[in-house]
Amino acid sequence: MTDKTIKFSIKDEHETEVRRTLVAVYEALSEKGYNPISQIVGYILSEDPTYITTHNNARSLVRRIDRDELLQILVKEYLGID
């Protein structure tokens, strides 16, 4: 008999929401013809919201994410650690 217990983690759910937000911002920037990676990096480094388009409410979405927390998530994801 296998244990079918599903673990629910608020941390995992939050990181999933951050991922969804970044994907939405990436797509909005792409739709407007920007280089999304350069624009997102510019935003992260400067915290200047004008790097992010207002198209599809992307600027408002990205401002909901704490920049320091975003950097932590990105580094952990890049390194493949929890």
C-alpha cells in the first residue's frame, strides 16, 4: 500500500506564483517587441518599473514581487537547491 499523502507547502505555492508572474511579464514584454530577459534584468538591478511594459498589466504584476525574494528564488533555482 502506498502513501498518497500530498504535502502542501506555502513556500512552494508562493514560488509557483512568482514563476507565473514572471512568465506573464516575459510574455507581455515579448508581445510588445522587447527583449524580455534584458528588460527583467534591468528591472531587478535598478528596481525602475519603466523597464517593464504596462501591457497586460505586467508592470503592476512584477511590482508585487519582493525584489530580494525574487533574487533568492532565481539563485536557488539556478543552482538547483531548495
